[in-house]
Amino acid sequence: MDQLLVILGLILCIVGLIGSFIPIIPGPITSWLGLLSISFTSYVELNYSFLLISFIIAALVFLIDIIIPILGLKKFGGTKKGMIGATIGLLLGLFIVGPFGILIGPFIGALSAEMLGNLKFGEAIKASVGTLIGFIVGITMKFSISLVYFIFFLIEVKNIFST
């Protein structure tokens, strides 16, 4: 059972890292589930304080990630349509263009949606830049936390196999 929990934790941590770039998967929370999984093995001492603090951080990052793109969009004069367009652009860009689509997809999606929403080209560009900045900040924040959780996971696994 312990080996299954370690494998499950590894999968969750990797999915969490991937989820940092894909809006459908909550990256830090998924990575935290990997830490939780390994905590239930007989190899690792269950540390409630660590799990609680790391969960609070993951939940805060999740909430902040929702707010940051909206703030960037509002600050640069965008609309709700621009945010929806940016999200659709991110998903399409990721699957059509690959990793480069993470940057270009939200920009083109927000620009298209803002133009369809009758914003002038200059205003739509400005709003798209704000959305892009928000997405980049959110992705960086989610990836950083997910990576830290993955490192914690790897340290625990290293400790398991070195004893």
C-alpha cells in the first residue's frame, strides 16, 4: 500500500506541475495532494502543521490566481469577454501551438474577444497585454509553489530510499 501511495503522490505532483500551465487543473492544490498522499505512508511521519500550512498556501495561490488576471484585465481596460477569450486562447494555444501557445494564446484570445466586444484596436491591445501579464504572473506563482511541493516530495522519497 505504501508503494501505491508514493506512486500516487508522484503522479499528483507531476500533474500539479502541468496544471500550473493549464487553467482546468489547480496546480498547487494537486501538488499538495501528492504531499498528502505520501504523508499517509508508513515511511513518512504525519506532520499536521506542515500539511495545514502548505494547504493554506496552495488555497491562497489558487484564489490569487483567479484574482490576478482579472486585476490585470481591469487595470488595462479590458472586459469580461477579454478574460473569457484569454482562457479559451490559452487552451487552444496550448494544444495547437504547444508550449509557446501559453504566451501567445491568451493574448490572441483576449484581443479577439475584445475586438468582438467592440473595443477599438488600441484599447483591445492594451487590455490583451494586461491579461497576458496577469496570466504570466499567475502561471509563475502556481509553478513556483507546485515545484516547491514537488521538491518536498522528492526529499521525502529520497529519505525513504536512503534508509
